[in-house]
Amino acid sequence: MTRVRLVATASAVLIVGLQWVVGGQGSASDDALVKKARAIHERVIALDTHNDIEPANFAAARNYTQRLETQVNLPKMVEGGLEASFFIVYVGQPNEAQTADALTPAGYARAYQAAIAKFDAIHRLTEQIAPSRIELALTSADVRRINAAGKKVALIGVENAYPIGEDIHRVQEFYDRGARYMSLAHNGNNQLSDSNTGERDGYKWENGISPFGKEVLAEMNRVGLMVDVSHPSKGSMMQAAALSKAPIIASHSAIRALSNVSRNMDDEQLKALAKTGGVIQVVAYNTYLKTPKPDSPERITLIAALRNSLGLPLPTAPGGSGGEFQSTVARLSEERRADYVRRLAVIDASYPASPGATVADLVDHIDYAVKLIGLDHVGISSDFDGGGGITGWRDASETFNVTLELVRRGY
């Protein structure tokens, strides 16, 4: 069965993943299998460890109490039986072509303000907009208590420590604001760590962590902020595994042996992560799960024209982030968002997207990790509203399909 356990360690909350049910699926009919999976899904705490957010969706007039077009919101969590979500404080790091002062006090100040806006948005949802329906958890005990009270559970992760700038005191500040994990880098080498993008662009810190980054990692251990290694480079990840005094996690990565992209983890990394007692949260991101076939030229042209007409960014390359695109869509007026959805549906009808990854592909990656490093080191994430979503698990309302496929495989 799928089950998420939150295990308290001396200095962190460690997310771990799955439990094997002896006997597998046997000869049960499809109806019996669905019934079995449904019973499991209803009694466990289903946790997704990575969902991006945009503050515009956490306002009085527009917020997660409504069934927005976002992949995650309260109605969709209820429909899919998703009990707990890590909402992400993500701040993108501009490259030199966008701004020359990204890695300067001015750039850090902008990033810090953007991060605080996302922290505030999550607190606004849980404390002002919908406190009777969702609550912020700071410990594993909180998760169980909130779930037992019949409410959804919000947790906070920080994707990219770039906003702490050169102020180590912000590690404690981010923890005090509710963060329970943080990655040192995102796409692009920064002041703390090299990124997975260094495989293409080169490295700043010899494929590792900067001296200040090592201080930050030690401070994260001290305050109890989990070290997330999903976006940093392999060298940085291996250094984090060696340096961290607490288990590390990969909050949203997949298996490199099955899909060779820089954001995925190879066998050496998986074993190093497991040795720390840590967990990989296998992510439902199309291009990380399987190499996609190219869309038709007609679809590519029409999608580009649609996005250009609304001032939306063009699709990111494999391994990039969809967060910037989702944020831009959220900032459109309600009328322009509706226009985008309507016109996209017309394109989909005439020129469907090439078949992408499915829930079965996701569980293939889970199976691989389980066989290599064991059940206690494998969990699940979606990267919803940041580019994630696959056939069968396109938003939180379809979360049960993941449990069903796991039960079908014998979990």
C-alpha cells in the first residue's frame, strides 16, 4: 500500500515513503483491486512533497478555496484524497543575460522580497482565508493532528536558497517562517552551490558547494531544516550527503538510469542519499520520467503564437522549470486566463500533444529506486504548478490513480 510516514530525527523531519504488502495483487478482479486501493487511499496520509505556488492565488477574491485552473487547490485535494502538500517558496535566479546584478546585494534583496511574499501567501491561506480547512504543519505530530481533525495539511519547502543572499541568519528566519526543507540551488550556479545546469553551462564551485554554502548547510542542520538536493549538481549533492549531519532528501527528482537528464539521480547518488537515511521523492514530471517525442510542427507553432499573443513565456527546455510560466498565467486577468484555456483546448483538439509519461512510468521509477535502495528511502511528488503532471495524474484530483497503480504492482 502507499503510505507516507513522517519520522522525527534529532534535527529534522524525515519524509519516507512506501510499505510492501506481502502477497501482491494475486488474482483479484479489477473491481476488487480498485476497492482495495480505495480503502488504502482513504486511511493513509497521502503527501505530495513539491507543489509550486503563486501569491496571486492566495488573495481574498481568488484563492485555493476555489476550484481554480491550478493543479493544486483545496477542492482538487479533496477530490483526489491528497491530504498534505508541501507548498514551495520558489524564487528563480536570473541569468546574466537577464540581469547583471543577480549575484549581488541588489539581486539578493529582490529575491528575498519575492520569497517573503510566498511565505506570507501560505500563512494567509492557513491563518486568514481557510483556517478551518487547511493548517500549517511544523512537525510530524502536527501532520497527524491536523489530518485527524479532518483538515488538509500545508507544509513549506524552499526551492533555491538564493534569496538568503549572504546573510546566514536568514536560515533561522526561513525556519521560523515555517520552512522545513531547502535546496541550496535551482537552475543556475549561485553563491552557495553549483546547479545541475552546470553539466551544460559549466560550474562555479568545481561541481560542488561554496565555502559559504557549507556554512549554510551546517546551519540548516543546526536549526532542523532538511537539505534538499533535487536541483544542485551531482558534485554538490555528493558533498551534501557527506557533510550533512541529518538525512537529506531529493524533494522532486527521478531516476537517471531510466531517463538521462541532469535533474535525475544516478545509482551512485541514490545510494549516497540512502546512506544518510534520506529519501528521494520520485517526481511526476514528463521529461524526467521518459524522453518525449517531439510535438507536431503545427502544434509547436500554434502554442508559440498563443503564448506570444498573451505575453506568456515560451515552453522551457527539458530540465527547466515551469514555475515561471505558471506564475505568469496566474497574473493574467480572469478573462485572459479563460481565453488561454479556451484557445489551448482548440489546439489540443486538432493537434494533440505527443503522448507523454503516465502513472505507470512514474511507478517504474519508484520500482527501480525501491529495488536499489529500499522502501524506506522512496516517496512521491508531483511538481504541480511548476511543470509537473502526467497522464493519469494531471492534478491533485487524480491522486488516487497513483495509489491504484502502486497496489496493482503489489504495494
